[in-house]
Amino acid sequence: MSSHRILRVRELLKRQVGEAIRREVPVDQAGLITVNDVEISGDLRNASVYVSILGAAEQQRTALALLRQNRLRLQDLIAKSVVLKYTPRLRFVVDHSVARGNRVLQILAELEQTLPET
């Protein structure tokens, strides 16, 4: 299987999973959930969905629990919108890279303020 096809399937799944989450998971309970990336196995049967969750710590825990509880429903919606021989089994993983990136930017901004101007 070509890597070009896997890249296309990854992008398609990323869009469709994000749309399904937007429709199925209430924002007031779970905060704002963003799909950052999807890694898919070579046989297209398993997919790890990397999500970032904006909200309070309790909302983040609730969001991950809701995603895991509604996994089968989300897979069903994906199966109806994405035509593949097998619908991938979704596994949700919290992606902290956005928070780490924001922290790095904050540190850089603090360094710029403390350095004397030349």
C-alpha cells in the first residue's frame, strides 16, 4: 500500500472524526476538543486519534471519558461517511504538544522582556 494513500486516509479521518466529535460530544460538558492528528496502521484497521482538549481539568477528564464511551458511535458515523473496506478501530490519545508549544512561546516572550535592548 502506498504511503500517499495512507496520508490521504489520515487526513480524511482527521476531518471526519473532528466533525463527528463536534456533532456528538457536548462542548459544555467536555470543553473544546480538537483533533490534532491521526496515526493509522498499515492495514487501516486501527487508528490513534490525537486530541487536544481546552477547558478545566475536570472537563478534560470528562471529555476523554466521553470520547472513550462514544467510540463505537463515532466509529459508526465514520463508517457511514468514509468508504473503506474496514472501518478503523479508534483509540483516543490526549495530545499535549499544543500546551508544550504554548509554554515554550511563553518562556521565549519572558526572555525577550528580561534581556536588555542593544
